[in-house]
Amino acid sequence: MSEVPYNYTISVAFDQGLNITLLQSQVIAAALAQPYIRIDTNADTLSIIFGGTLSAGNITTLNNVVANHIGYANGYIEDGSANGYILDVHNSLATGGGRGLRIRAGETLGDISFHIANHNNTFQIMEMETDIGYITMGKTYAQTLIDNGVVYGLDIEHTTGAVDFNTQHGIYRIGGVNVVNVAQALTNKTITDTTNNVSARGLVTTTGTVNVGSAAAPTTGQVLMATSGTAATWQSSPFSSFFQAVSIDAATTTTSTTYQLRLNLTTSSLPSGTYRIGWMYEWTCNVAATSYSGRVQINNTTTIMDHLEMPQDIAGTQWHQVSGYYNATSMSGIQSIDLDYATTTSGNTVGIRRARLDIFRVA
């Protein structure tokens, strides 16, 4: 039997690695017309030897076997002379579970399994500590700023391109958590830029933090008021707020023993609280054995002031002043406050002037 070799340049034809045992099984599986004998190599030449000359169709089949040959089951390693890398690791496994490069080194604390630096090792790019698994990326924030004038870091996911790096786009994660959302203590930091907006849920005190984050936004004129030792909400100022007043200076008279309305104050809708109601007026009565009668009522039901007085003498026209106040607790909503007056003797005249009513919140 005559031997017929079919020769290939190893560095060209087997650019995905050469595994002679695997290649031999692939040639045999091709079931070519001439018997397969062996494979020889000499320097950069590989010869596949058959027991006779192959047909043109068989040669095409053989060339396809060589072209599709992958020297290693999961890939191969080559030097970087062809592509510029010092070492090039390929994984050609087209199914799940394919792996790239495994480095197993060091079992003692402080052992380094992987270290990347610049050409003279003056700037550390990345370092992996073996025993515990610490990963250091670059330098510290402060040192990077000193060395370069710019803060460098790690951008895991760009939104568009490399231009995003120093603008901190992308997603930064540690242990599967977004770094930007991790609770962090801001200690001994001074914020001086007038464009910064700082939002806080609490206000510090000597005994703890008061929560203000649960309060609704304030309206004009409201103040922050404590609702407990640990919380506060925006509320209308309790003192001197919701002030309302009415007055009539002109003098009027009556000869009726039935109360006559002289002045009314109808409030706006009041929030619940304690309100101080005040009054003042001047009265007169120039008839012997006759008294002036006055009162202040809330909603025509609750009398908060009764005034019954006879003048000491009735010579000439005399005016007497009366004033006072009342604290109404748990008052709310719209309230109607009346100032009324009457005579105690029908037909005898009493008078009132400079009448005043006011209300404001005190608690």
C-alpha cells in the first residue's frame, strides 16, 4: 500500500489549537474512501497520511475537518504575537457553563492571587487578596485626587459610552445592592455649595432626633410644633393666630326688657384649639331704679358673660366701661358670638356705645 500525505501548516490551519488525538478521531469519523494511516508533524507542518489518493470530494471533506478543528474541548491559549496581547485565552464552548481562566493561589491571609498595575508598578489598578477575597480597585479617593486632580472609580454599567465614567452614570453594586441606596452615616462633613439641597427626616436635639419627615408640607404662616418628644408637624401658630374682631362706635338705646343684638362676630372655620374671646363696651342708664342688662353668648346658647348694673347716680349723662375675656376650650368650626343689651324696667332707657368683640387662638 502506497502512503499519500496531505500537508497543512499548523500555525495557519490550526489557529484554534491542535489536539492530534481529537483530530485523528475526527478524520476517522469522516469515513473517507481511502484508509487512514496516521498523522505526522515536523516543525510547523502536519501531515495526514492515507493509503491512497483522495478524490476531490474527499479532499474537500478533509479540509473542512481541519478548518473546523478546535484543539481543546473548551478553548485554547495562545501567545499574543498575532493580536497584541501577551496571553490570549479563548473559550469556544457554545453551551452553558463555559469558563475562561482560573487562578488558584495562596491559602494564607495577605496572599495575592491577581495583581494588575501600570508598566512600572507605580499605580495599582486592581489587586485580589487570595485567602479572604478582598478586591482593591485603584487607589483611595483622596490619593487619586492628589495624584491626578480627578477622582477615578469603577463604573459597572455605562448608559451610553466611556464619556459617562466621570459623571457617575451606570449602576454601582456591592453584594447585589445599589451602592447609591445603601444607608450611610454622613459624619463631620461640611456642605458649603449654595446649590446643594439637603433633605432630612429629623432634627437633632440633646436627647435624640425629632422626626419631622412624617409631616405634611406647611401652608403660609404655619410653624413647626412638637406633637410628642420625638415628633413634630407643621401647624398654625396657637398664639394670636386666627385673630378676628368687630366693633361699632355709635351709641344706641333701648327701652325693651328683651335682649337686643348690638354686635355679632361670626368666625371663619376654626381648627380645634383654645380661643380667647374678648369684649368691651360703654353703657349708660339715667333712670332711677333701672339697671342696665348686658350679656355675651356663643351660638345663642352658651352665655359667657352676664352684666347687670344700676348707676350710682343719674344726674347728667354718664358712661361706664365694661371689659373682660373668656377662654373657650376645644372650640372648632364656625362660631357666632353676640353682644346683647336690655333694660330691666320696660319703658326706661339704657344705652350702649363703643362695642367691641374679638377672638384669637391661644393653644
